[in-house]
Amino acid sequence: MAVFGLIDGNSFYASCESAFAPSLRGRALVVLSNNDGCVIARSAEAKERGVAMGEPWHLVRERRDAADLDWRSSNYSLYGDMSRRMYDILVSRVPRVEPYSIDEMFLDLRDVAADLPAFCRALREEVRRVAKIPTCIGIGPSKTIAKLANKLAKDRLELGGVCDLRDPLEREAVYPDLPVSMVWGIGGRTAETLHRMGVRSIADLVAMDSRKVRDTMTVVGARVQAELRGVSCLPISMMAPPRKGITVSRAFSRPVSEWGELRETLAAYATRAAEKLRQAGLQATGMTVFLHTPPFGKGEWYSNRNSARIEATSDTLALIGEALRLLRPIWRPGLSYAKTGVMLLDLVDEASQPANLFPTREPARSKRIMGALDAINARFGRDTIRPLAAGIERPWKARAMRLSPRYTTRIDEILVAASYRPISPAGRTRP
């Protein structure tokens, strides 16, 4: 019989920040989006203050109760590495682990332990001790039930961070009190449709005729209902689904009107997109470049994009050249732009890509150069070496006024322990 667990980092971004800054623990803390614009993560204390996800920071900080509200700029290098550390702990204890998001991972708990709740409590403690991340774990016979149990483990403190819904009688007891919108895979519009049909609780959905569910919610809804009934339809996947595209885009810290600066920003984004391509072992065969002026500015609103097929590549220099070629026709002088970006499309596996009989660049030479570039940046930090087209000073770069150190990925930002010299009983410092 299948048994799934879902482990989820509590207030993950905020927990990553407080893991290396004990002064933040127990305080109301929010993490802001790129350019320090909106709230994208909140500690439990900030949630209690009523700070909402997506709320603009300039409105939050004007509140009367915001005087002692701590905030940090988003530090994705730190969060990604903390997620990796969490994963490493889990794979050492559980046979199969499937990352679902940066802070959520499904666990295959079949035959792991006779007392699963006790095992999961010990697993939570090990993640907390080693990775410094508080978590909750939900257990169930299907992924959907495990995810539901995880939500209950977060909401109900008396459960101690672990909720086990393997027993059908336990599910029958809780389903009537849980809204159907709480189910993984049921969004706002679907929930509204179900409400109009009189289906408000999870118990109502489970009791609904299966054919009616399929007619209303297609095969996806039928699968959700089966999962809620305890029938596993979604096995643990050991391979991530292939990426269909990569997008790199940022809002500028200030309006950009000069062609040179706009070209520099797009070159920087193409550089980052190329890095992501090579990390995934992929090549792009299509590209879209877009830009727009401030949507709420006083000047003229302008938005445009340009797309093209390109020769399959993950070469940074080649992708920069293609991006700038697509940008030039849609750039309009005299306008101040707020954002631009690059989308790499129609991705193909590099290993299975047939050789081009008439390549525009030498593949072997490109591979050696990109390999050396990635190796240096992996050792000494991203952007240690980058194309000159991507800029040096980068005055357009997004604001990050309170960016915490990248404690785990940059040697020059690692925590340093202060030297300690014990005091002798006579009051003199020992040599």
C-alpha cells in the first residue's frame, strides 16, 4: 500500500533568514520581492500582524504597528542552497524524495518505519537541527491527502507538526469541517463552481457522483476525488518534468531610457538564462524578447515583444547576440522603460540533439569556453566572470537594500566566529 509524506518548510524564506540571524527569531519578519517591492514571505509573527502576501512594502511600512517589523530583501542564492541542504538530509533517511517546490518535498514512506508519526517527528527534528529549518509533515495514502494533512499539521498546533491521515475513519472525521478550496488542485474558480452545486466541504466532494465530478472538473477533478478517497493516482517521480522554457526578467531600480543601458540589461538577463540552460543540460531553439514602460507612469504606455527561431544553443555569447538582434526593432527611443526580459523556448536535450551540418559557431570550442566560464563562477561566485556586454557597474540593477549575506554559497560572506580568550580566576586574560 502506498504511503506518502509531504514535508514543508514553515515560512521558508523567513526561516532561512533567521537560521543565520538568531536576533530575528520570534520577531515579525517579511521578505520582499525583487526591487524590494512586495511582501513574498512572512514569519508567523508577521502573519499575526495581518501582513498579506503580495502587499506593497511602501504601504506596509506606513502602518502604526510596523515600527518594529523587520524586513529583508529576497536572497534566492541562500534559499536555494538551504533547500538543497534540506533535501540532502531527507534522502539520507527516506528511500525516495521528490522535490515539489523550493520548500516542499514528497516522501515515499512505505516500509520506512513501524511507527511513522514517531519517525516523522524525528525527521523534523533532524532537519531543524542540521538545516535550521522548522517544518511540518503530512502523511496519507495519496499525495493529495498528504498535502492536506500537511496543512492541518501547520494549522493545528496540538498535532506537534505531524498529521497522519492514513486511517479512513480519521478522514471521515475531518473532511466535513474542511472547505473544498483547501484541496490541492482546486482553485478559486473551481471552488466557486462547486459551491453553486452545493459542494462546500471535502466530504461533499468525496460523496459526489464520480461521473458528475468528471463532467464538471474533467479527468483532473476525477483524479482529485479518487486521491481524496485514498486511491493513489500520482506516484513519486524521481525525474523532474522537462522544462519547456526559461524566463529571466526584472524590473529596473529606476527607469531606463538609453539604448546602451537597455542593451546591457538584456545581455545580463540572457547571460543568466544561458547559465540555467547549461545547468539543466538543455539548448534553446526559440527566443522571445519583451519590454514595457511603467504601467502606472505619467508618460506613454508602450509594450512590445519579438520572437524568432534560433539555432539550438546554450552558448552565452550566441544567446546575447540573438537577444539584442530581437530587441533592436522593438526599442523606441525617447521612452523610459521599466522592465525587459528574455524567454528561451522550445528547449531540447543537449545530449540527444543531432549535430548541425552547417553550424554558425564551432560547437567544441563553445563547449570548452562555457565549461571554463561555469567552473570559475561556480568556484568563486556568480558573475565573477561575465561578458562585457552584461555590464560592469549596472546602475539599473534591482534594489536590494537589506540583502543578507549568502552564508552558504560565498566564501567571502560566510559567518566568522569571534575569537575567544578565556578569563583566568585571578582576572587576567590567559595567553
